Amino acid sequence: MVIDKFQGQVPIGKRLAWSGLPTSSFYYQTSSGSPGRKPSETTLKTNGTKVDNCLVVDEIKLILGVEFLCYGYVPVTDELFDRGYLINHKKVYRIMRENHLLCGKVIATHTGKRQFIRFRKINAQYPMQHMCMDIKYIYIKGERKFTYLLSLIDIYSRKIMGYVLKPSIKQHDVIWLLSGVIGTDQTTSITIRNDNGSQFIAKSVRKYLEEIKVNQEFSHIATPEDNSYIEAFHSILERELTSRYEFDSTFHAEMKIAQYMFTYNNIRKHGSIGLKTPHQAWNEYFSSPPTDSHRTAPEPVDLSRLADSKNKNSIPKSAMHFNLEKSIGSAIFGYLLASESIRNFISKNLST
């Protein structure tokens, strides 16, 4: 290069002219960090003093620490002004972004790796050994909006153990449903299958299940057939209820869904369990002797997961009951009570 070849012999100005390289390009030096002026590290208060930005961060955390407040950077800016800080919304946004305080930007949803399912088919040996849950949209025509139905199904009996119907389903709703069915004490040999919704991968949900020793497995991404049992129930619900009714209000939907859930569990016969109702399949298991044929473990090739092959024919009856003896095996919620006519129908048929 001309500039280096004549170094020490010809002035740099002439060498740059010969090479056609602009002076600004020759003397340019790259620098680390963001371009432009460095942001200030202090913030002015209304009393004329300056405080370090770390104190502003602590003040923002106090604001966001108030229960039920989920502020973005604009309300936080206004709150800081009320507390004596002279700071604009752009600086508040930068500070909150750097400290992961922006609303909805950084939320701890899970810890560790997820355990994805290994086998789609589940061969449940007893009630509450395997359960599946998922969320379905329910359209409320009278209010022109959707509400959400979270359902939990037992694979052995196909019984709907409980459900939640709300305008939105949050992680605490999942915990509330599961605690109503399983409880809060440690259990054994229970597996919950779900998809990868934010409600199911939430840190609080996974921590709750881990504390009570419940296995949680996730369907593969964009693979609803992995969670086919609860998907099949929602398909039945769509065909027999939501496609046949136009709900005038959320209350109307709650009433009809409660009646349908009662009918599904107690009246409707299910082909996959030998044309029995889920209620019959559930009761027959606990009323049958331990030597019944349906309690015999299948060959390993039919099992729902490889780990079960190590424990075949070794499940004691005491392990079957979990929390069922504490009367929380089936979640009983106020909105699950069906109409008097349906209950009378069941009573009449059980007595005959």
C-alpha cells in the first residue's frame, strides 16, 4: 500500500492524496459501546439534588412491588414525578429495560428443561395415574367475546376431574384447579400431561408440581396429537355443546357447561372404556378386588413410557389411592352442580 511503502519519506498528507483515501477514514478508530453520548448516571430531583440511578431503580421496584400494580414505563414516569424525580419517559424506559422491569418483557416462566412426552398412547392402570389438561376457547355471542375453559381429564376413567371457566386463564388458575384435585400433600405415581402454554410452563406451576412429587410432561411444539386425550374431549364438547348453543352471556355458558360436565361424567357412555360412563369406570375400579384383570400390568411394549417397564406388576394397592381417601380425588367446585333434573335422572337410574 502506498501509505505504508513511503512511510517516513513522504508526509502523510501527500500519501493520502496519492492513495485517494480520505483523512477521516484513515484516522477513524472503532470504539466499544453504544454510539452517541453516554447516558447520564444521575437523576435530578425537584429539590435540586442529584441522586444515582441505582436509587431510581430501587424506587421503581417499590412502585412495581405494590400488589395488583402492573405498570408500564409511562405510568411509572408519572409516579416518579409525584415522588419528586425530574425524569422523562425515555430515560425511565431505558432504566427499566436495562434492569428487566418492563411490563411483559421479561417474565420468569420456567426453570430447567421440559420433559417432553416419549409415547403418545397412555395405558393407565388406575385412576389419577395419568391426567391431561388443556385450554379451549368458548365464544359468547351475546357479549361478542371469547372466554376460556381449562379442563383436567383422568385417562383411566375419562372423567373430567375439574375445570375452570374464566375470561382469561392464568398460572394461579392452573394451580387452583390442580390443588382442588390432587391437594397439597406429596403424592406418588401421578403424571400430568399438557402443552407448552405459558400457564403450564410457568415457574409457579412447575414448582407446585415438583413439591408434591407430580411428574409433568409436555407435548412437542405444534403437535396437538401428543395431547390427544384432552383434545378429543374438547372435540366432543364442541360437537355436543358449543356448536349447538349460542350463549347469551358468560353466566349462560357457565350454566350449560356445568350441566354438560355432569352429563358427560354421569350419563354419557364412552366407547373407549367399554361403553361405560366415566363415573362407572371410576367406581368399578375402587369397588373391584385387587385380582381383577384390568389391574394387571400390560407388556412393556404397550406402556406409555419406557420407565414404566421397570415397574410392571409392582404397583401396590396403597399406591393407587394417593389423596383419594382424603376426599379430594375429584374436585368439587360450586359451578359444577348440575340442574335438579339431571341429578334426579342419575338417582333414578342408579336405583333401578
